[in-house]
Amino acid sequence: MTLNALRLIPMRSLLDLITGYWWDLRDFSNLTRMIYKHLEDWGFPDWSIYVISGLIGTLGIIAFIGGVAVINIWVERRVVGRMQSRLGPNRLGPFGLLQPVADAIKLMQKEVLQPASAPGLIYTLAPIAFTVPGIAVFAVVPWGRHAVLASLDVGLLYILGMSSLAVLSVFMAGYSSNNKYSLFGAMRVIAMLVSYEIPIVAGLLGVVLFAGTMDLQGIVLFQEENWAFMVMLQPLAFLIYFFAISAELNRTPADIAEAESEIVGGYHTEYSGMKFGLFYAAELINAVSVSAIIATLFLGGWWAYKLDELVPGWMIFIGKVYGVYFLFVWTRGTLPRFRIDQLLAFAWKWLTPMAIINVVVVAAEVLAWEESGWSAGFWIPVFIAVNGALTGALIFGFVKFFAPKFQRFPTRPRFYPDIDVPSLPAVTGAEFMAKGGQA
Amino acid sequence: MPIKVEPVEVNIGPQHPSTHGVFRMVAKIDGERIVDVKMVVGYLHRSMEKLAEERTFTQNIPFTDRMDYLAAMSGNLGYCLSVEKLANIEVPERAQYLRVIFGELQRVASHCMATGAFINDCGAWQTPVMWCFRDRERVLDLFEMTCGARLTTNYMRIGGVAFDIPDEFLPALEKLVNDELPKAFEEYEELIVGNEIIMMRARDVGVVTPELAINASLSGPMLRSAGIAWDIRKADPYCVYDRMKFDIPVGYNGDAYDRMTIRIEEMKQSLRIIRQAVGDLPGGAHKTDVPLAIRPPAGEAYSRVESPKGELGFYVVSDGGPAPYRWHVRAPSLINLSVLREMTVGQTIADAIVTLGSIDINVGEVDR
């Protein structure tokens, strides 16, 4: 009796209840299967199935991005507010959730001013061109085992191309505004683009070498197959990519292109109204799309050990995306900005050599794996240990030997408890240090 | 055909997020590097020195609030000292101690603001400035408790202070000085002082040599950062500073980083002074009776105080009438700003902004 009663309360996960109805969106394949079936019944040609499912998927992604852009305004302001020991927006709606709506209404009401000497087409296209790549990246990102809009064999290459386009549109905006501050922003962006593409590509090369494919779904499946997140196998690539992409995203500590305290607004100084609103939203969209790339490449995407058997993959994916996004918000709320020469030096002197060393090591590891014929169960833990040690050693070594030496002078000032006014000594720092640092 | 290259002239200010008001810096820029800087001041000129000649000595006190509006108490104090020197007025002990307490509280508030704004100029996304504002607000709460105003306090009077402190003031002050502010300063040390990016941005930026500092008559943290121990509170003590024990922090290199650390150390020393002053606070009257329309004897007097920005001097000339015949203010912000060209030429735009932030100017005081 008791046993039977216990059997009536089965351990159920969210996935047990999948019914196969089209509205059961815990698995997106239910919807596509329904569409496929109906189109077949109505006698549509075969190719139209791809077009229609593609359009629906695109609309879904754009709807998601729109929602994310609105929610993230709230998330970013609220989280940063907490870091700054204040409340953040909390007046409009519950927890200030309607604040982004109010922001959007305000921006739409404002007049869009355009400098008389600005070339109209480039000036108008720039905010749009800035927004599109962030959305387009999502085409190849897998949302679940059966949910990916475009399973490109060169998905990673496509992503790299798209994220470079966003930087180019920043240059368009800065160049066409006919403003000196905007031009400074544009110049800085080009310098940064040239420098930071290299560590980004070289860093991701390690991931591609391990996975053996550029298809994002393939990279997720590699991680599932080998039971390890790529961030364990490639911690150095993760760090390099995270820093380099935050430079490309114009987020602190590398937001030199729109450095507010130096060049006012940088490339978007001359933009107002909804054109500025697009820049503002696109910044958040790009941050989310980069978070999605990091979540897919390094954190397993929709796969999370046993968790993806309990929770739908796209929920896991969105959770990871927001975890990475929080890292971006955190760095933004904490760190000051680099100067441009320091930032470029960091790319050339630190990130690029590290990325190249990483590629060499990974190539050797993959070769050893293939040649030896031993199983992944042996090699993966070895690689995790070796690459972790390599990351630690490289970072320690670079800090030890290449870091700028700040400690020429102590960080604390010296003290004069009783100064003798008439014979006031003018003691320079050099003289003081020569005497052994004693006041 | 050779490409013709010439420096670009960029107006940094008067409408710019980092010029701390309406200061204008016309910079000639070659790439990112600054070739020449021309300073333009006067956008906030309110001709206070001339207006003061039409008003009685007591009516002039609110002007001093509005010069350096981030350090209103120091302005009040310096002006009242000069008139007291001119009219030879004795100030009660209690008033002198209260003046020291409020002067030092004002130094904490002003340095909080300076540090936060400086880190903001270094490019932090508002976090340090918000933390510093939080601590400044705590000090302003005490001002509000005592004199009803937070920013333009108008608290000092000729011959004392306007009001005695309320009963709840001392417990609140003790909580602030012994508990809240030391914790906040520890946070600053963790967030700001040890920060590698701040070091990269601020070390060797905006360097003032000791010779330049003395020749340009700099004062305050600008002078002390260059390695010269000079503080009016020690060198020419006013009120009861000669009874207090405190140290003068002095920098090594004269760069922006030294100025920032000096400000943070000075805040700690201010807390030390406040603790001693509260411990010794005598009873008695908080001011002497001085006629509102005071007519000091004909003559002149100059008195100076160590305001958070530097040596704040007031020169008053009286012809025996109810209003000063001539009133001149030695504004430390203006004089510290005068070396901006020497500090910034050869650096990048980003460094120039950091340098300007580290001077801690207040345009209200620069233009008066």
C-alpha cells in the first residue's frame, strides 16, 4: 500500500511532461514539426518549408533580442546601482521594471538632430549597421539539441566577421558626424580593431582545434561528448577572449571609443533621439550576443552535465548567457579605463603572445591525442591539468617579467609630524628615495 | 604630393563632462598628444569682490559659501578670521573648537568629492564617485543638523559661530568619525589606492616639480605632492590647530597619484583632529556679541586658512565704514590651475583630463 502510494509520486523533471503539442515550447522541435506537417498537408513545395521556418525563427530571435534589450537596460542599471550603493531605478512599475519603457518613450519623443555638414546616408546607416550584427550572430547559436536556426559549418568564422562589422559601423558614425570628438572615437576604434582582432581569432583557434569543427552545435556536442566545459580545457583562451571582446564591445576598462570623461561621447556625440537610442540598445544587444558566444563556446551552451535532462536546453542557455553578462556588468561597475596606448600595448604585448603560445600547446595536445589513440577519458583530465597549469604559469610569468613597474615610489605618502617653518626643506622624491625612504 | 599635417584645435569645455564646471581648455592636439593648451576662465565670474564693497561685513559671509561651494565652511572661516583680525575681536574657546571641527569635516567632504571625481575622470563608470558621495552625504547630514544647510552653510560669524551644536550632534559625530568613515576609507584603499589601472593612469601624469610648485605659488595637496611639507595649519596656526597633533602627508613625485593618496591620508588626519577637538571641547559661549553692522577701524588685514584646495587667503581693507573698502580673495583653485599648461603639454588627452581632475579645481572659486 505504502509502496504503491510512493510510486504515484514519481520524480518528474520539467522534460518528462513534454507532450509533443506544438505549443510545448520546452522543445522547439515540436513547433517545427507541426509546421512541417501542416505545410506538407497543404501541398506546399518542399523548399517553402525552409523559408517559412527560417522566417519564424528569425522573428523569434528578433523578438527575443528586443525583449533582452529592454530588460537589460533595467538589469544593467539596477545591478550597477547596487554596486554603487544606491537603489537604481525603482519608481516606475514593480522594482522599476517599467523604467526602460519610459526611457524609450522619452527617446522617441526627442528630435533627431543631424549636423548640417554630416553626410546623411552614412550618418543614418551607422546606428542600424551597429545593431544588425549583434542580432545576426544569434543565427548560428544553438538553443537546444534540436534548435539552431542556421547550422553553418563555418559558424565561428561567421561570428568573427559579424563582430568586426559592428566596429566598422562605429567608425562610420564617428567619421560621418563631422565632430572632432567623434573623429577621435573613430580613430581609436580603428586602432583597437587592428589590435584586438588578432588575439580574438588566435584565442578562438584553440577552441576550434580541440573541437575539430567551426560549427557551434558541433562545439557544444564536443563538450557534451567529452564531459567537460571548454573553459576547463581552454582557460587561457577564455580569459583572452573575454578581455579582448570587452575591448571590442566598448565596455570598461576598454571603453576608449566613447570615453565619456575624455571625448564626451566619442562616436555617438552627435546622435540624439532614437538614433542614439539604437546605439544605446545595440550596445546591450552586442553584450548579450557576445555573452551567448562565450556561453556556447566555453560554457557548454545548452548542455550542462545532467542538468539538461531536467531543464529545457534553451533555459540553461539563457541562464548561462546572463551569468556571463553579469561578468560584463561587474567589470563595468568596478574598473577605471585604460589609456589607448596602454590598451594597445596590452593587446600586442600580452594577449597576442599568450594566444600564440596557447595555440602551439593546443596543437601539440591534439596531435598527441590523435597519434596515441588513447581514449578521451585519459586525455581530457590531462589536458585540463596541463592547460590550467599553463594558464597560471603564463599569467604569473607575464606579470612577473613584463608588468609595468609601479612600485618606484610607495603607494602611501610619507608624513611630516612637525614641520619647521623657516628651514622648510624641499625634498624631491628622488632625493628621498636615495636616502633610503626615511622621512 | 606630401600630405599636409597640422595640429587640430579642440575645445575641451566649457560644456564638457570632465571640466568640473564651465572651465575651458583650448588644446592643440597632434594625434592623441597635446601640443599646446590655452586656459580660458571667467565663465562663472560673478564679481563677488566688487559686490562685497556694497555690503556690510556680515552680509559678505554668504559670498564665501558660494565661491568654493564644496568647501563652504573653510571659506566662511577664512573670511571671519580676516575681519576678526582687522577689528581685533576675541573669539571664545568653544567657538574656536567648533570651527576646527567643522573645518575638518568640510575637508573630509571636499576631499571625498575630489577623490571620487578624480577616479571618474580616470574613466571608472561612476562607482567610486557614488561611494565617495555616500560618505560626503554623511558629513553634510551633520551640517544640516547644526545649521540647517547642507551646501552653502553660512555657519561662521564674525566673533564665533552662528549656532551652538544640538544635543544629538556629538553622538552622531562620534559614530561617523570612529565607525563609518574609517570603514569607508578602508574601502577606498581597496578599490582605489591599490588599483593597478589607476596606477597606470595616474603615476607620472601631471608631474609638478618642487621648483615649479614653489615658483607658481601652489598650495595644498598640489604643493605637498611635489615633496614640500607646507601646511598653513602647521606653518601659521589659526584657531586651535597649534594644540592638535596631526601629521602632514607629503608625496614623492608630484604626480596625480600622489595627490590622490595625499587627499585620502589627509582625510584620515582630519578624523584624528576631530577626535582630539571633540575630546577637548570646552563649554561656554559659542560667540561673542558683535554688532551686525560692524565698523572695524581703518586698516587692512590678511588672514589665511588651509582650505581643502590649498591656501585660501582673504585680504580686507577697511576705511572705517560698515562695508569693506576693498576685498580680495587669494583663491587656491585659480593659482593651482595656473600650472596646467606645464603639466599637460606633451601628454595625451586622456592624461590631460586626469591631470585636470587631480588639481581639484572648483570653478566657482576660480572665477569668483
